[in-house]
Amino acid sequence: MNRFLRWYGDGPLHLLALICSLALAGYAGQRLTTDRPLQVSIWFLGAAIGHDLILLPLYSLADLSARSVLRHRNQHTPALPWINYLRVPAFLSGLLLLVWFPLILDLSAPYQRDTGLSEGVYLGRWLAITAVLFGVAAIAFAVRLRMTRADYLKRR
């Protein structure tokens, strides 16, 4: 077992999970490319390029900007990792926008017959969901800060 750990770096259960994941991904890829392999390949290449060349620099710059703006803190308050309270709602809101942007930005064909909703409701609902996500994150951060501050004051 020690020889396997030195060779692979992790346990056999991890290797089994990795093999199963690769098999599932291969099966999904094979099923996707049976009908329209060229269109799926173009979509996959476009998604990879779009993420690596456009989205990754954008959200890296946004993360770096948020860290540089909010890095100064009072020395009498406890250090608390706050960035994930900003990252998670921003990620979820961005993911919703990415998936539903044709409906949110009124760029789609009318779906009123299919959904029973006009196209005008999607922007407001996306903004409301975004506000709720950031509100919940702010409340969770405030509760965590309050608990951490109470522990910090007890230790002083």
C-alpha cells in the first residue's frame, strides 16, 4: 500500500473515483457527439476559448479589484476571510445570467406561449435573485463576524 501511495499520491478509492468520472465523461462525450459531432466540437471549443480568454481574466480582475479595495481593516477587529461571502453570490448570479441571458436581455424568440410569462419579467427576477443572494451572504457574514468578534473579545 505504501508503494501505491508513493506512486499514485492518494488512496485507491480516489483512483477508482477518478476512473469512474473519466468513464462517465467519456460516455457523455460519446453520446453527445453521435448526432452532430462537428457542432458539439465547435461549441466545446468556443466554450473553452470563451472561458479561458474572456471570462477568466474578467473574474480574476474583479476578484483582484475587490481584494485591493477592501484589504485595509481596523487592527482591533479580527481577521475574517470575507472574500467568499462576495464570490459565491457573484458566481451564482453570473451563472444565472450566463444560462438565461437571452431571456434576461430580451434577445430570445417569444416564449410566452411555452412559459406563460412575457419576456419582461426575467430581468426583474434575475435582479431580485441577485439581491437576495447578496443579502443572504451579507447576513451570513455579519453573523460570522459577530461570532468571531465575540470570541476575539473574550480572548483579550
